[in-house]
Amino acid sequence: MSFSYSMPTVTLILYTRKDCHLCEDMHYQLQELQRDYRFEIDLRDVDAHPDWTSAYSDKVPLLLAGSDEICRYFLDLEALKEHVLS
């Protein structure tokens, strides 16, 4: 009997808003990275929830791993690798 062990999938939270080109860029870059790294993206529209709007409205796109901020505005690949991809 053989067992295969796999690394648990990390879920990243990406706060965005509609018609935000920086948000679209970061989402696209993350989707490209999913070809080489194992993670899920929980895409959240900050305007869909009042608490998110008040907390993150001026910080989008904002990428989190749990409660840890990885980056905002532009994808920081080194910070992403340091948090979840290593």
C-alpha cells in the first residue's frame, strides 16, 4: 500500500474592487503563479461588505495570508514567497 503526502494548499485573500486596473493586474499575476505554486485565491470585493470597505477601501489590491499582509498595490513576489511559497 502506498501513501502520497501533499503539502496543504495555502489560501491567499485578495481584496479588490471592480474597475481597478491594479487589482486586475495582481489577480492575473497570482493566477499565473498558480501554474508553478500551490495556493488558492479567495477574491473579495471590498465594496461588497461594509466592514471590508471601511478597513481596506484605500489599500486595494491587498494580499493577505491569514491575517498577515503580504503586499498592497503591487505584487511583491519575494514577500509572497517568504510567506507562503517556500
